[in-house]
Amino acid sequence: MNDLEDKLSRVLAGAAGQAPQASTGLSAAVEAGHRRRRARTTALLAAAAVIVVIGGAGTAVNVIRTSAVPRPAVSAPQPTVGKTTKPAERKTDRAQPPVDKIPPSIEEVWPQAVRKIPARLPDGRAYYPQLLLDDHTLLVMTGRVGMTGRYEGERQFLWSYDLNSGEPRKIAEIPPTKDSAIYADGVAAGGGNIVWWASYKETGKQRVARIWTVPAGGGTPRLVTEVPLENVMKKGHINGLAVVGSDVVFAYEKGGVYRVPLSGGQQQPVKGAERHHILEWPWVGVHRRNAIFGGLLNVETGERRDAVVKAGEQVRCGVSRCSGVAVRKHVVRRKGRDFSWEETTRSFVRDRDGSRERELPRGFQIGDDPGLERFFKVMLNGPDRMSAVALYDSDTGRSADLGVRPDAGGIMGIPDGGPDRLMAYPVGDKMYVVDLAAIE
């Protein structure tokens, strides 16, 4: 695969995510979720998924992923016949989405979990949060990367940011990746080490992903290994990078789990996980159309866990819980052609064995990893048709307003978290750093 094809694969993947979807397909939402988590590294609007709010009417078209519970579209006023139109005939009355009550701010609801810090380093550079190294140390990256993942000329660095003192400390410069379409992606940490990968293509050679490491305390990055990418359009790039003891583990986006010694060497396939993805090591699983990670394998013990999935449901599962929607499919035949759509009848979260099911709020984001399998982001239609984003705790039923609103152009960002403890997002000149593990 040449460099042009690789760039096209990334651009087309992004374009596919930007197109409004006709269905609530879970697989598409999850693939978009992978792109969204990569965007945390590549600084796609400071790790925020982008949505467009049409006309300020509370109708959100998510250009990164498909929403689980689409807002009804607001119809244009209908022409009247004569002087009056009966109220029952005014489609705008039926199409208006209900107004949601905006909960208190996240600083009021969970003050122990929120830090507000400047959105730029003391020297004025923008930074992009990656993960929490500990309770008060945020790992961030600086360096400009464009919407397609293409490096745009600034050098990239990793920093540790002390949330108590507000002082950044440079860890290392990320080795430049000349002529590459992907730069410094999939940052992970463990055992006092930081790892990441980057894509390389030299003239006349096969494209590879190089995995790098550096001590969390700082130093010179060291190459761990080169991973063949072969046909990126079919196999995908690297996903699920993690440090496990003295090894680095990773998977390909289309499936297949491997490990390689952190000290260096050749990658080896993980037995039994040839078509799997990494959920949370040592748990791996497969992506099926309506049940993402419905079946799990512990590659260290051989234990298997299968989730309860009922007919008509689309679920995404973690190690302990599953969340999703129940849908009813409608088919209408017109002029010899079948037209179909899916209606969401129920949104839920429950344990993998089917117990303790409870309802999720309308507007929760399907395909989005709930933080710690507990915290869900929810789109709200506030007063005066102003959209907002809330964080919902499925354990307690409490919600908090994240403070995110559309700008003057109708663009807003849904904070991009993940399954881990960190959720970080900018509001104005501040960066909100939320440690979900601090919420009881």
C-alpha cells in the first residue's frame, strides 16, 4: 500500500464518520469511536468529538458518530390552505423535541473530581491531554496535527503536568516521522514507561508502524519494534496499545492481538486471539454486528464470558456491564423498492449476565465507551433550543452539566473520554480535567 492510499484510507474513514447516518448501526458507531479515541492523540479539537447543531433547534447531527437516540428533525412550516391550519395538521408541533432540564454544573455535583487548569502551557503552547499518570499528574502532548492526522510542522513533545502546582515538565521529544500520514498515536503508560506508535513509509519499502517507549521520568525515546502494516485498508492500523509487565501488547483495528517485549524484539501473536480486539487486558473479544465485546476471552487464564443479548438489541459491553438499545425495524415497500429504518424502543445498561438492568436517558451516545463502565455522556435539548452535554452516573442516577455549548457557528464538541478514568475537554480558556475514579 502506498502513502497516497494510506492517506485516502484515513480521509475516507473520517468522511464516512462525518456523513449523517440513516441507521443506529452499532458497528459503525464503534468504528467511529476508535477514530474518536485516536483524535485524542491527534488533537482533533482538543480531544472533543465534533457535532453540528442545526439551526440551534436542539437537533444534533453528529459528524463523528451516529447517536443512539436521534433527535426528531424539525420540519419546515407547511403551506396553509385558505386562512387557517388546524393545530393537528401543523407538523412542527409534532416534531419539536422535548425540552430537557439542564442539571447543575459538574463542579457543583462532583467537585472532588474536577480540576480547571489553563488550556495552554505557560509558554502559550496548546496541549492535548492523553491520560492520568497518577492522581495529580496529567500526561499531555504538544505539537500541531491537522484534522486528517497529518503533521503540520511543529515539533511534538510529551509532558507531565502537575495538577497541584500547575507546572509542566518535559518528558521527551517525539521522534519526527518524515513522510508519514500518522504521527504519535495510541499513547499508553505502565510500569514507569510510556509507549506510542507512529506510521512510517519509506520509498520502495513496506509501510510499518514503529512502537516507541520512553521512561515516564524523562529521557530519550527508544524504538521497541517495527510492526508490518501490510494492506492498511483491509487490516487497519494499530489499536489498543498497552504496557503489560515487561511487554507491549496491541491489536490491529480489524482484529488480531500481538505482544512484543518492551526491551525490543519481534511481535508474536497471542494464542486464541487471532481475530480479537483488546478491551481491557487481559480481556479481549470480537466485534459482532449487534454485540461489541459480547464474548470475552481472558488470554492469561482462558476464562470466557458471554453477555446476555436479547433479540432486537444492539449492545457494547465492558468487562462487567453492557449498554445499548433495543430497536424495532420498519420496512415499507414503495414503487417496488424496500425502505427500512430502525426505531429505538429502549436504552439501557445492565450487568453482563442480564441482571440489574436500568434505563439510560434519552440522548445517550451509543458506541461511546462509558467511563469506568459507569459514566455516560448525554445530549440535552435545553431551554431556547440550546444544546448541552451532560455526564450521567448510571450507579446513582445523578447527572452533571459539562458546560459545553455550541459556538456562534453552531459547532460544539462532545468531550472525548474513553473507558478509563480521564475525561478532559476545553471550555473557553480553561481545560476541564475530570478524574472519574474520584467519584464515589
